[in-house]
Amino acid sequence: MLKKFLGRAEAPLGEPLPRGPKPLPLVGNLSALKAGLHASLPGLVAKHGGIFTLEVPAGLAAVPLVYFGGPTVVLADPALLEELFRRPDDFSKRLFKHSALRWGAQGKGIFTTDDDEDIHGSAFRVLAPSFSLKSLQSYFGAIQSGIATLMGILSQAAESREAVDVHPLMSQYMFDTFGLIGFGKDFQSLTQKCPLLDSFEGMMKNLGRLSKRNTNVGKVGKGLFSGDLHAFRRKHHKAWVGIEQLLEWKRTSIKMGEAPACPVTGSATSQSSSCPVMKDMCARLVSEPDPLTGQLLPEELMHANATTLLIAGHDTTSTAMTMLLYHIATNPDVEEKLHREVRDVVGERELTWDLVSKLPYTSQVIKESLRLFSPVPEIYKTSPPDRATRLGPYHIPPGTTFCVSQWGIHYNPQVYDDPEKFDPDRWAEDKAGGRSSYAWLPFSSGERACIGLNLSLLEQRVMLAEVVRKFYLRLDPQTNLRVRQPLFLNPQGIHVRLTPRRSSPAPPPDLRDPQLVSMACLDPALAESRSSLDSTPSDTSGLRGKRVVVLYGSNMGTCEDFAEQVLENDKRMGFEGVKAPLDALASSAPPALPRGDEGVVVIVTSTYNGRPPDNAKAFDAWLSCPSAESVLQGVRFAVFGCGNSQWSATYLGFAKRIQDALEHAGGEALTVMGEGDMDCGKVEHAFARWNLTRRIAILHSYDIPVPPTLAETLYPRLPAVNAMVWHGHVSKDMSDGYRRSVMQGTSTVSKMLQDSDAWFGALRQNTELLKGDASRSTRHIEFALPAGRAYIAGDHLG
Ligand code: HEM
Ligand SMILES: Cc1cc2nc3c(=O)[nH]c(=O)nc-3n(C[C@H](O)[C@H](O)[C@H](O)COP(=O)(O)O)c2cc1C
């Protein structure tokens, strides 16, 4: 303490932080940010690199860029960002307690709480199940019913040859869709005036104006003078009352078991008739207790979180959708490629949950659009207020504010070639593979990453696929793009013209179109593997009396649902079973684990920032105890990890730890660990395959013959065109170009290849070694390894 007062500096922990543009007295670097913070940062990053200091006097920018006294550090370097996100105890969200947003729109909602506030944890625990895979699936009908209304409006505009003002339309569309998902109610803003949307938009508009005012004191003064503050308060009050009425309406609906007239639209029906049974987010908010405390959230927090969800779920995605349509309208070649994909996969059929996950190029387009226009332009982290630390090689003074600039990273020329180009191909597997996942952060990363990312991506995929399969889009000359920033970025002034595509059905499959051929075989194969999951192998009497213990770790519910499926499958095979959270193993009454051929233990778990989900934390600690080893020794086990490769450094981290610990303790792995990646939307498929493999392994381990129909589903037959290439002799008859296109098409779409991480190697030599005996064959095969690939004995060669 004395040292501090005497001003004796501690020895620096690393190099000084690189300086950004030279600050001027009083105004610091404000002149370097004239274009607005988000739009100025890419240029500054190109000039000063991925880390540099910026000095902006407190309160002079839209968000409090600094605590008084220190420079803000702009961060746009993937390696440093990875370190920052992996050290949440050192670099935390600690900004909102003091922010105007807290007394403004969102109150103490999950978004605007700091890491050191318990209320974040309770809101997260209550809301997380609303974002599980099963919940997303249950929202699909709501998303489709919103899309149907939108398509009707677009068709009318196309017929009457009127240009569409994109952002207001997307805003209404998202408001209605989120009305259904979030509140179980179509707000009908697409078809009639909606007072709730009006008060939200008004409130956000005034918030934007207010945050442009200069110092905090000046802000209030000028706000009062201009009337903005008063207007903000009025709209804010209306929005506040609107949400209060919705919460009350929801409580009454739950109590009565039916919906009274909705306070927003006045109508009494609760959900669109096309929606499957789903629990909307607000229903969860008012009726589900925090699983940790057993208490409902206090009224104030229910209100703040309902508001937060409405803003976060509506504003961000409507901006993302607006920019998607903008990018399509300005890139006809991309539009064509997209249309081809949607035509080949979906054709004229209804776009289903299964089909929407089979549109890889559509996902690439969305990724690229979010790279170029990230609706949340920057987020903030703070280093510990009471001690210095290091980030990379740099000394970080106590309480340093970091501005993680999405726009800075996404336009960083060190990371992306030609960063300003809209190029969805940069997300093709072969090009994106080597890039750090911290180079794409529209949804942030780590502990406080966006909870709604999968929902938003799903909504975007559905909208994009439906729009491109019906229309050509072209930018109208009246377009004058202006970006506002009430809270998130808001692109105004984009107008597009729509021309209906010919309504003829998709052309029949053509053998010369390899993508089409391979795609055609995807659905039946999946359907086949699914149905075989439900079919019980003929004689499983040998399994009678055997036990299965299914343990899960899950925050949002996805892994718990998978665990339930495992239990049902195994019971059908003849096992007696129980399902429990992983923490049960560390409790005072743990389930007894079967050993050897007494049965099997199955573990399905997610990972959160490399750490266990809430109901597996005690288990994680228990796993390190010496006694755990004796409990786990000799158990036959299978592990399925469910994660998201966006968290690349800690992808499936907890599941992998369990797999290692069980192997180390002398457990017997039935099969390799299953890996489900939420990022590529194929989790269910990965789970289905792992579950099938696991069940076959169980049959093997009890010497029960595997019915051929079950085994075959593991190795889906290759489509005819691929088989020709495989066998080699026909491939020679094809032109090089055609062969390449077959390979390319197959590698992008073949389920088997994708799932087994297969790759192509050029064949150098293939000669028969055995002479004379035509019934046997031993061949000498040489092939060239592509860069970064290895072949080890035992790898499958096909
Ligand atoms: C394109 C769409 C979206 C983008 C770009 C986006 C972006 C983000 C970002 C960057 C954060 C981190 C903020 C910070 O660290 O300060 C965040 C958090 C959050 N987002 Fe999103 N978001 C989107 C869609 C959604 C949707 C659809 C929902 C809900 C329906 C949602 C709900 C949330 C919530 C509740 C948080 C706070 C999570 C926490 O702190 O634990 N977002 N979002
Ligand atoms: C805040 C947050 C952090 C996450 N961290 C990781 C991670 O470190 N590694 C990973 O593989 N997946 C991570 N994920 C993805 C989840 O594990 C994934 O969505 C999983 O399906 C959730 O399963 P659950 O619903 O059973 O909890 C994270 C997700 C969120 C929302």
C-alpha cells in the first residue's frame, strides 16, 4: 500500500502495449474515430496491427470506452483473443453495472449483468434450456409460420414491382417470429400496426440519439434540452408496460391452461396452429425456478430478461437478415450458387428441420455476411482492477478496458485476404480449416458468448433458403445505406427489387451432376440409419438382466435429451437402466456402476468454456480424487461429447477429459468417443451414428450376432457414380475435368466422407503383386499425401 502511495512502480510483467494513433490533448483519439467507432477500427487495425491503445476521454463515446485514467486496448488479433477468452477470471465482463443501459432499456437482464453479479448465473440457468437443440426444433413451426407471412408480402411486392425497404420489413418479421418463440404469440406487426414494436423502436431510436451526446452530464442536459430524454422515457415507459402486460398475460394463460386475449394484438389464440408444442421463453421465465436455488426469478429480473430477449432476439437478427439480402442482391453469382444448392437439396418440397441442416453453402454465405457486417460491432472486457497481468507478451495495467472489435478482427488483413470482398468460398472447409475460430466472432466467445447463436443461424438459414428459391434479388437504385447504432448496428435505406423465379419444378437428377446424385442419397441413408436405431436386433435375450447407467452433463438440455434416447434404446434391447446427472456419482447415494459384463456406462455431456456444465461440476472434482479410479475400473463405457467447434481451443474439452480419465482408470471403451458439433448443424446425425456404433459394439461384447441390416447402415452404399470412380477402371475413361468435379462434389456432400473426416490422395501406383491366382489379390498401392494429412496403419483406404 505504502509503495502505491509513494508511487514506486511494480516491475512490468511484460512489454508495454503498442501505441495506436497519437492522442491530442483533451480529446485524445476522437478525431481518429470520426467515421464512428465500428467503421474506424478496421482502418486503425490495418495500420497499427491487432493490438494497440486508444485514448478516448470517459463518456465521450457511445459506450464508456474507458474507466477514467487509462487507455483502452483495441484487440483484433485471433491469438491474443483466444488467450483473453480462455482466461475469463482475468478478463471479464465488468462494464454494465455502471452503464446507462442499466437504467435504460434492459435493466438487469442477462446481457447487461457483469461477471461478478450472481443474477447473471440465475438468469442463465433459467433461460438456457430455451436454447437446447430440442427447443430449437420445437420453434421450427413458429419460424416457418413467420416465413409464410413474409413470403406472401414479398410476392405481393414482386407482383406490383415495388421495391422493398429491407430493414423495416426484416424488423417486423423478426418481431413477429420472436413474438411466437419468445412469448407464444404472433405480434402480427407484418400485417397491422403494432404498438409494442412502435414503442421498442421509438425507445431504441432515442437511445441512439442520446448516446451520441457528449459527456454523461452533457448527455442528460442536451437530452433534456432537445426533448430526446423525455421522448426516450415516454417510449421506455410504454415498452415497460407492454412487457409487464405480456408477463401477466403469460402467467394467467399458464394458470388457466388457455390464453386470454393477448395485450399486444387483442386476439385470444396463443400460438399459430402450424406450431408444434413448444414452451416459449416467457413461459419458462415466469414458471421455471432457478435449478440451483429452487426459486423463481424476482419479478424485476423476469421483466428485465423478457425485455432483453426481445431486444437481443429481434434487433440483432433483423440486422443480420437485412445484410444477407443486401449481399445477395449485390452478388448474383453467389445468389445463383445458393439457388442451386437449395434447388438440389430441397427442390419444391417443404423446407424441413432435417433439410435445413444440409445446406453448407447457405451457412457459408451467412458466415460471410456476418463477417462483413457484424451487428454487435464490439464488446468489452476488463482486466483485474487490483493487479497487473499479462496478455501475450504485454504488460496489462490493473483495470484495463479491452475493446474486442468484431469489425477490426473481421477486416484484419493479417487474417483475411482481400478482407472487404464478399466471398462465401473463404468458409469452404479446405480454406477455413486453418483459420483460428477466434477470427470470426459475431457472437463473441467464451463464458459470455451469445446464447441465441444457434437460434439466429437457424432463422437466417430458413429465411435465406426460402427467399432465394423463389426470387431473384437486385438492389434498387434508391438504396442509400446509412448505419445507425441505437444499441446494435442498424442498416437503413436498403431497397431491393424481387423477381419471381420460374415456378417450374427442379430438373430431374442428372448423372453428370455429381452433387445432385450424392445429395439424393443423403436422405434415405439417414432415414435408414434412424429407423434401424428403433429396430431391435432379433435375439437379445443375452442382454436380459444387464444394466445400463446413463450419465449426462447438460445446461441447456441437449445432452439430457440424448441421454434419454440412449436409455430408451438400451431398455428396448433388454437392459435395465437408470439415467442421472453426472453429479450423482459424486453424491452421497451414487448409482452403482456395472463392471465388466454386468452392463455398460454411457456418458453424454456438453462443455462450457472447457469446463463442465453445472450438473457435472461436482463430478469433475470427484474425478480427480484417488477413490474415483477404483469406482471406474473395469467399467465398459461409451462417451458422447456435444459441443461447438467455435470454441475451438476447448472444443469438447470436458467430454475428452472424461474419456481420458475412464481409460486411465482402467475402463473398457466400447467405441471411440462420439463428437457432435453444433456449429455445422449435424449433431443429431453424429449422435445417431455414434449410438448405432455403440449398440453394435455392445452386441459384439456379449457375442450376440449383429443383424446384417443394422451393420450395413454404418457403411452407406456409395452412389453409383462414386462407385465407378472408386473402382478405378471406369474413372480412367472419364475426362480429367469430369473426374475432378465428381471428386469435388462427392467430397462436399457425401455423408460418409464428411462424417469420417475423409480426404482425397492422388494415386501414384496400384499394382497387383500376386500372379496367377485370380481368386486372391494383394496390391502395392502408393498415393501422395495432401499437405497437412497423415496416413497411419489401420486408417481406412477406400
Ligand atoms: C445475428 C444475431 C446475433 C448476434 C450477432 C448476437 C451477438 C451477441 C454477442 C456479441 C453477445 C455477447 C455480448 C457481450 O459480451 O457483451 C451476445 C450475447 C447474448 N445474446 Fe446474442 N446475438 C444474436 C442473436 C441473439 C438471439 C436470437 C438471442 C435470443 C433470442 C440472443 C440473446 C443473447 C443473450 C441473452 C446474450 C447474453 C448472454 C450472456 O451474457 O450470458 N442473441 N449476443
Ligand atoms: C457460453 C457457452 C460456452 C460454450 N463453451 C464451449 C466449449 O468450451 N467447448 C465446446 O465444445 N462447446 C462449447 N459450447 C457449446 C455447447 O457445449 C453446446 O451448445 C452443447 O450442445 C450444449 O449442450 P447442453 O444443451 O446439453 O448443455 C458453449 C456454449 C455456450 C453457450
